Amino acid sequence: MNKELLLANLRSIPDFPIPGILFRDVTTLFKNAECLKELADTLYEMYKGKGITKVVGIESYHLFINLNMVYIF
């Protein structure tokens, strides 16, 4: 995993939603094709061979990750 690439493209929002919290916005990773591929490759390596037959996303932005996982598996 290219952790540096992902961290460099992750948006940090200080004091959101309340003071003292550092919110990490992952949607900026979806704007970069290299980051999106890195996310998909990393998730694939983590879960390959585990017998996954279904992929479910709870929130709307998980749709992007799920689409990559469905494509890979």
C-alpha cells in the first residue's frame, strides 16, 4: 500500500464538527484515479481468498469503493 500517496490526498478539516476533532474527508481520494486504484488494490489484497460473495455499503460514498470491489472480485 502506498500510504504516503493516500495521506497526501486525504483532506483534513480541523475542528469539525466540534472543536478538537480532526475530520478526515475521504472523498478527495475519489477524485484522484491513482488513489482510487490504490484503495481498490489495497482492499483486494486484504480480502482476497476470504470467500466474499456480497459487497454492501452503508453510506453513499461507500458506493465508489463497492464498485471497485465488485469489479475486482
